[in-house]
Amino acid sequence: MRAFLFPGQGSQSVGMGKALADASPVARELFQEVDDALGQHLFRIMVEGPESDLTLTENAQPAIMANAIATLRVMEREGGLRLSEKGDYVAGHSLGEYSALCAVGAFDVPTTARLLKLRGQAMQAAVPVGEGAMAALLGADIDKAQALADAAAEGEVCTVANDNDPGQVVISGHRGAIERAIALVKDHGIKRGVLLPVSAPFHCPLMQPAADAMADALAQAKIATPLLPVYANVLAAPIADPDDIRSRLVEQVTGRVRWRGSIAAMWEAGVTDFVELGGKVVGPMVKRIAPDATVRSIVTMDDIEAALAAL
């Protein structure tokens, strides 16, 4: 069994998509479709930067999706890949869940781009700059991370945001609480705490205004039944009902990204082959969760050609 995976924020880099667009008219068409949907030259920012503009959440989120879906489109249109025949499940890390849903036809590309643009804007606006923070805890399991978050909170928000893999958990909340948590890591048997270069505290209760904005937007969005089930971040379980998809995407804004649980559940369900599209971020996490799995991360035209020969 096989799952197709889609990366989340942090996988962006200036120059992304350029080689793909240079080599493929299918990719160029996809990037133009996203630009048209957003009414901006997003692809120019992806290729030329500056990095500060690409890193803005409202640009990074649709850009990462566009890069992943362009990769998939090239494989489908030029390589004859049929996702519904070659895969059993899809999943995406945080914003990557939208890419996954787009890949299996739950959303069309313009809708996905506009939803992610709004999601980025709403997340950025939810908490004033400087009031929130996130930190990666290295060498932490979920129990140690939760105990640390509880100890550091002191009445502020400090919670587990991403359960990424057996050795990396991300916490999110008020800046003061996150800084206290970093100072306490050794006391909780955790190797290191690293403040992340993010502009807002994602996946924690401080994001409730953004969740409300997404609830309004998703209520208006057309969601089709996906061609394959998608593993929902907040459940670490597959869903396919459009109403369920809608509600889980709202929950996801403030809820925990249960990536380790999602991969482990897929492995238990019989998935042995994982294919990451448009990045090399979630693939390494998969290997730490399911060491015996086969993992491919597809970014370049060479990667695409090798994967098409193997799939």
C-alpha cells in the first residue's frame, strides 16, 4: 500500500518551482493558475524572492501548495500517473493537508490557493507580532513535551502543537511561556529547545480568531468527495466525507498536528511506501517513525522520472 504526502511550512525556499517550470509547460500552467486565483505574482516571489516576502505566512502557504501540486501535475499529465490507482491514502503536514485534499480532488486549485492565502493572513492577524512563539524540542517524546509545556505555562498558553516524530515535538503559545519552556528542557530530560523563526504561534488556542475566519470561508467552499481518503492531522485517522473534512480543517488551526500518529496508523494499516511531493521535509520524519518504510521525496524532474519508473 502507498500514501502520497505533502510538506508544510518551512519547506519553502527562494527558487522553488523554477527548474520545474523551465522544464514543463504543465508546471508553468499550474503556477499561472495559482497567480490568477490570488491576483498576485506569487510565482515571481517563489523564484526571485526576496526571502522575507516568501516567508510571509500568507505567501508561503499557497507557494508550498503550488510547488507540490505542480510536481503532481507533471507526473499526471506528462507521466501518466493516476493518483487514485497508485495510492491508497494521502496526508499533509498542517497546510499540506490542503495540498493533499487538492491532489485528490476535494478542492480545485483556485479554491485551495485562496483558502491558504486567507489561512495565512488570518493566522498572522490572530496574535500581535512578538506576543507568541514556537519552539522545537529535540530528543523529546510526547509525554516529556506535555509535562514541560504544563510546567512552563504559569497561566499562559503553552501546548504541544506538532507531534512530528519520535524525537521531535513542537510547542506553541505565549512567548514568555515558550521561553520558560526552553529554559527548563534539561530538567525534563529533553536534549534541546530551539526557538523557531515563525511569525505566529500556530496550532494552539491563541489561533482561535483564525479558526473562526476559516470556519466562515470553508462554509462557503465547495468540497467534493476525495478520490482517496485523507489522514486528518487532528485525528491521525482517514476521512472522506466533505462535511467531516470541513470541520477537521477548522479544528486543525488550533489543534495538534498528529503527524507521528498519522504515519504510525498508516503503517499499521499496511502502508509501506510513502511518496513526498514537492519537498524533502516529511520524508525524513517518516523514516524515524517507520524505519522499514520505503520513502521517496520528489522535487526535481530527475526525481519525477525516477519515481515514475518505480511506481
